[in-house]
Amino acid sequence: MSETTSKGDKTLRAGGRKTLSIGRDTGTVRQSFSGGRSKSVVVEKKRRRVLTPGEQAEQNAQAAPRPAAAPAAPVAPRPQPAPSAPAKAPPSNRGSGGGASGNRSGMVLKTLTADERDARMQALADARVREAEERRLAEEEAQRRAIEEERLAKENAEAELRRQEEDSRKEAEAETRRAEEPAGTPAAEAQPTPAAGRATPSGQPAQPAARADQAAADEAPKEIRAVVRTKRPDAKPAKKTGGEAERRRGRLTVTNALEDADRERSLASIRRKREKEKRQQSGFSPSSEKIVRDVTIPEAISVQELANRMAERAVDVIRLLMKSGTMVKITDILDADTAQLVAEEMGHNVRRVAASDVEEGLFGDEDRAEDTSSRPPVVTIMGHVDHGKTSLLDAIRETKVVAGEAGGITQHIGAYQVEKNGQKITFIDTPGHAAFTAMRARGAQATDIVVLVVAADDGVMPQTVEAINHARAAGVPMIVAINKIDKPDADPTRVKTDLLQHSVVTESMSGDTLEVEVSALKKTNLDGLLEAILLQAELLDLKANADRSAEGIVVEAQLDKGRGPVATVLVQRGTLKLGDIVVAGSEWGRVRALIDDHGEQVKEAGPSTPVEVLGFQGTPSAGDRVAVVDSEGRAREISEYRQRVRREKAVARQTGQRGSLEQMMNQLQVEGTRTVPLVIKGDVQGSVEAIVGALDKISTEEVRADIVHSGVGGITESDITLAAASDAIVIGFNVRANKQAREAADRDGVEMRYYNIIYDLTDDVKAAMSGLLSPERRETFIGNAEILEVFNITKVGKVAGCRVTEGKVERGAGVRLIRDNVVVHEGKLSTLKRFKDEVREVPGGQECGMAFEKYEDMRVGDVIECYRVEEVARTL
């Protein structure tokens, strides 16, 4: 026996079971390739298994046919022989091994055969169960098919009965018409009756009768002719078909349709006909007339949207456009003119609208006088920086806003509300620094009264004059508050006199402008200021309608880390409530929370009330008008339109049309300008605007600040990526970078700088821009020398013998050769000798020899001017 069998005996004696394995013989074959190459390939040969007599009998028993209805008998598991009394194994048929090895091999083979027999009996039982299940399913399918055939036969019988009734009716009508005709007409004599035509002795009807049948069939309704066609008696008998199986023989092809002229209608067709009959019986009759619609066409519309508005199929619209030579897809965009031609061609009425029409009715009309009521005045405090505007407001509100501002200067717009004698006053505090001009102008536009704060010890300053101009441009009255009267060097009279130069005449100087002397530090005469404000408000008779949709203006906006976009809104008309859908500029949102100036949440805000609004999808711009709309769809439509307009303006601004030579030269000059790329992030929109405006002012034709990106909110990783791509510096104003942004900045080598005072920011950027300026060249005169004689020296060239007439001459300095007061040559000295020695310089009154680098056209009487060039760094 083989080694495998011996190992199997060992496994069996150990109490385990040997896995089946097939002994394999291997050999080698020589395989040849092109080019004379060859290699040996190992070939494996499998031996065919020789069955024992018991296995052969079992295989024959399985191959014998069994009755189909025989139930599957359960197979009992065969008991395994005990290890102590092994069964006798038949003699091995793998060769004459003999001996103990042969006995062991036979014992293993018999054990494996018993296991296989059990498995095969189990598989046989499973097969019987599957056969029984298949027979049951086949019987159910046959029953279902019989029911379907019976239903179809019944439907065919009903259709045949209806056809016969229709034929009878047609014959009766024909008989009636023939009876009514005159007896001697040729038509009556020439046309035989259909009955006579069918009663010919030969069984073949006459041709006129066949025509009559055909005419009757043509006059029959289309549905009847489709169900059962009238068969001509002289036609050949139809071939016997296989009934339902033949009718459902498979897919309908061109060949089948041409060969089978009498194909019956499908079940779906019959079902549609029945549904149509039911609708007709119930009185529903669909109109075939085309419905003309009023189609609204904007400036641009897609093919799909145009088809939807016309209630037409998109393929019909595309087909019409293709006929006119325009190849389009269903998603392509059509201009308004093309869409109008298509709609009119398809018979619809067209109404053209512009994209800007979405903003119509956003802000309501003026309120009627009977619907309005008194509202608090809106007061804006303006003036020069460090004149005490915020301190005065703190004294009125009894707060410490100044302590929270970096550097003690206001860099944000603040809106607050105070109450005096039961009447409310809304205050808007604006920065006084020159960089915040736009914020002051925005405050003046949203106000009713301007309080101009002027320091008594400082007088009228540039931003004071600017605030006066803003107040006049807004057309609002002004109250002058002369602050810091508690200081020793305070001079209110000088302030009033200085105001006269700007056409501001106070009441004490016989004018119409109220003035109040106050001290924010000592809280002196604050009540007098409030009374003056209320008096002015009473004269203005401020009223607004509170029972309408709210309208207002965004005073300030910022991106809060925990609350999202936050906008400080001053409500001007109506009442803003929780849940309202608002639009501000190119952003929209639903009001999630309203927070007043004390940090408390309120449910609504009336006219002249400043509140923080939470719920915008994005951060709006300061100065945007706010309006409440009725639906999210309208808000989204207005927002998308404004965003599209803003993108188009930005693209047009970047592209720049070079229509004239002047514009082309300006563009070339800008392209040659050195730039300092910056990415600016601020805490509020107003601060970002002020920074950008200040950097634009310090830019020159040679160097300028290139604002790659500016926005509200903290510094993010995308800002660092943008800065790395454009080699920009990231500037954060009252904001910080998150962890991911800091890691990205360290990885990409991007410089970040943080500021909280706008002075420091502009100074640093100005210093960086000054470093890009080309240094200034300054020329310093050293001395003059007159040429007395010109010598021609071998291997050296021409050397001028000179006398220094003014100053001194230095070697290495720049020199000019002047002839008849005209500069002939400009260069450097190659030789400066005193007698035969090379010297560094020759003082005035002495003689020397000088030679130019690469120039020898020197003449007696020429003057050599010596000078020094110095480069001096420039600043903005």
C-alpha cells in the first residue's frame, strides 16, 4: 500500500477520521517555443477510481427510475462501528499490497464508503421533496392558466356576440334604406340584398354581397372593428393556432406583425377600451381642444422649465427648436427672445418679466396717517475720535462700554435704548476714527437726530467736520454737545466760534442749533441733553405704523462662533417677530431669536427698536435694508438674484474693459505695481470695511495693498490655504485662528498677525508696503577737474592730465565728462594717479592723471565732474 494509506491507518488508530485524498502521479513533458527555446513542464496525472462491488450496486440503484409519487422515506443514521471490533474490509483493489497494510487500507475504504452512502441517501431524500414541491407548483400554474383561458374565452364570446348584434343592426338599416328607395331606380335594381348574396347555392357569396359586408364593417365603430375583424367568406380558412399559447408566443417583431395579419388585441388594450367606455358612460368626455396658457418668461429659462410652464412635453419644445436650427438639451438655458418665439409658436400667450422684478413689492408703500402712532427718536452720536462720545453714552446708560473697547476707542457701531420721563430714546454710537467714515455715514442715514460731540479743550477737528457733512447729507437736525467742560483748559466759547466756520450756528449765538454743555466724566447736565433730544423729537413729530410687516436697516453684522450670523437691526417700520422670514441684502433667514441691548430675549421689536437678529443663512452687510417676506421661496429667489448680481459686478470689476488708450495705460501701470497680498478677517462687518478703506487710502501708484479676501469671523483653514496659494499675510482683527488653521499656517509657512487697534494694523501694513518701494537715488557732488593735457600711453591708452579746480576727486566714484556744458560721457574712473602712484583721492588745487573705463575721447579743456550716488529708503 502507498504511504498515504499508511498515514490514514495511523490516523484511524489514533481515533480520528482520515480526510479524503486522491493519489496523484506526476511526470514531465518537454515544451518547445519559438526561437529554439524549450522548458520542462510538470504534468499531473489523476487515476480513475475503481469502485468496489458495493459502491457499484449503490450507484446502479440510484440510476434506476423510481415512481414519482413515492414518498421520501426518512434515512436513519448508520451506526458507527466500535473501535474495539472493527468491520472486516474487503480486499484492496489498488494492487497486491497484501499483509497488514492491505487490511488497514480496506478497513479505511469501507468506513468512507458507508459515510458516502449516508450522504447520498440524504441527498436522494431531498431530491424527492423538491420534486414533490415542483409538481405542486406546476399544478397551481396549470389551474391559474385554465382560469385565465376561461376568462379570455368568455371575453371573446362577448365580443363575438356584440359583433353579431352590430351586423344584425347594420343589415336591418340597409333593408330599411332599400325599402324607402323608389322601385325603378338603377341603384335598387343593381344592388342585391346581403341575405341574397349569402344564400348562393354554391356556398360562395357574390361579390356585391362581399362589398356590402365590407361597407358594413367600415361603418362600424373603430373599437368593434379592432376587437373582431369581419372575415371575408371567400378568404382562405385561418390556420389553426395553439390558442392562448400561440397568442402569447413572445415578443412582437416586424416579421411577426407582417405575417400575422389577424393578430388579436392584447389584454392591456381591452382594459383601456373598457376604462374609456366607463368614462363615457359617466359623462366624462376629454376635450381635444388645445388649452392656451399665459406663460411668464424671465430673462433666462431652461427648456424643461419652459415646457412645464406651457404644460407641453419637453421633447416637443426640443423638436421645434431643432426645426429652427437650434440644437439643445433639456437642461440648456434659453434667452427670453428664443423662449418667447417658442411659446408663441405653440399657441400660448407670453408675458415677459425681468430678473429684477423679484424685488417688486419688497418694501411697502407709505403708511397712512391714521394708521401711524408715535415712536421713539433714533439719535446718532458723532464726533472726532477721543472726544468722549462713548463715555457720554456710558454716562447716560450707566454702563462701561469704553472699558470693553481696545485702546479706549470705539471700533464698532453700538445701538442702545434708554428711557427718560417715560419716553424711550434709541442711541447709535459711531466710531470717530478716520477709518470709520462709512460707519458714520451709515449711522447718519438711519437716524432722526444727530448729537455732535465736541471736546471743549480740543475744539473742532477733521472728523468733527466730517460728521457735520454727514448730518447735512442725511438732512437731519443736529444738537451740539460740548463735552469735557470740567477740564481746566475747557473753552466752550471757542468751540461755538469754530463751528461758525462750518455754518453751524448755535442758539447762544442767535442760531437754530441746540447746544448743551456736558461732562461725561462728572455726569454734568446729562438731563439737559436728554431733554433737548426729546424737545427736538417732539418738533419732528416722529410716527410709524407698528401693525405691518417689519422693515429696517442692518446697523452692524458679525459671525458669532456659537450663535452663527448675528445682525444688529434697527427696526424702522412695522413689528419684527419671532419666526418671520427676513431678507437683508443677499442673505435671508428665519428669525430664531431677538435680543435687546440688555442681552435679554424678546418676542418682538417695534419701530425704532434696536435688536440682534439670529437666524440668517449668512452674514449680511452693514447698511443693508431688512424686509419681511411671506414665504421662504420668495426670500430664496430674492437672495439668489442679488447674489448673482453681486458676482457679475465682481467679475466685471476684475476683468476690466480696456476700451481706450488711457484705460489701457492705466491697466498696464496697475499690473506693474508692487502689491502686498492680504487676507483680512474681522469680528464685525463695519471693522472689515474700515480696514479695507484705510489700506486703500495708503496705497500709491508704486505699491498697494491687494486684499485677496476679507470677511467676518474667525480665521479658518480655508483662509490659510488661500493665503498660502497667493503668498498673502493673514490679518485678524479682534478674531483668532482655530487649531486646524494654526496647524495649517505652521505647515505652509503662512504668517498670521492679530490686532485689536486699527492704528497698529495700518502702521504695520504701511511699513511693509514701504519696504516694497524702490529706494530713492540721491546724488552728492564731490568735485570738478579740468583737463590740461591728454597723453597717449602704450598698453594703457589715453590718460588726461588734470587739475582739481573744485572739491576733490575720488577713485570709484561716478564721473561725467562735460564738454561745452554738455554731458558727453558718464561712467567711472579706471585710473587715478598722483605722479606715478595710484591714489584714492586727490584734493583741490593739485594735479593728477585720470583715465575712464572703456572711453578715450577726451580733449583739452573738458571738465570732469565727480559725484557720489546714495540710495535712501522711502516711506509712504
